[in-house]
Amino acid sequence: MSETRENSGSAAAPAAPGGEADDQIRLRLDRPAPGQAVLEVGGEVDMLTSPQLRVAALELLGSGAGVELVVLALDDITFLGTSGLAVLIELRDTAHESGVELRLACTARRVLRPLAIAGLVPLFDVHPTVEEALADT
């Protein structure tokens, strides 16, 4: 599968300095309670930016991170490509292997539709809000 996506020229805040993909994805980490992490993802998640999401989320799922629950807040994603879907599958598998609960918080059609088309929705614990994802323990 291949992806093509034009750079929209959005003024998104950079996730990390030093690359062309900086203005396409935003990642923000919040730790609302001990053992919980919320990673808010915004912008484009495509073949250029999905590695940034992968690295940030894998750090949370790794041993020694002290996290029991990771919520990926995906409503601010403007484009979700096939490489982004692949990262989500990898994160789900890693979370399962690590004994960390992974939940998605999302109602955006631009995210849920690619998940549904790929038949992936049943693989994830999807909640309409971050608050509901955090509360459902």
C-alpha cells in the first residue's frame, strides 16, 4: 500500500525539531494520574510523520515507563494514512505484550473511517472522550 498526501502548509506546532515532517504532526503528553498517560495526536499521520507517533507511544509502552493505561486521543488528526494504521496496530500488539492497556479516544470520522475500512475497529477499545477512556477501568 502506498500513501500520498500533500503538505497542507498548516501552522501546526512541531512535535520535534529538525525535519520536514515537523509541521504536520503534533504530539502532546499528559499524565492525569499515576500509571496513566494520554498522548494527544494532531495533524497528519502519514508515512512521514507516523515514525514520530511510533517512537513517542513506544516509549510510554516500554518497560520501566510505569504506565498501566495509555490513551491515544485522536480527534485532532486531520489525515490518517495506511502507515498510521500500521503504527496503531503495532502499538496495540506492543501494549498487549507489555501488559499495558491501550485505549483510543476518538469520534472523528476522518480517523474512524480508515479504521473501519481496514476492519480494525474491533481490535481497539474506542471511547468517545479521553475522560471516558480514563474512567472505564
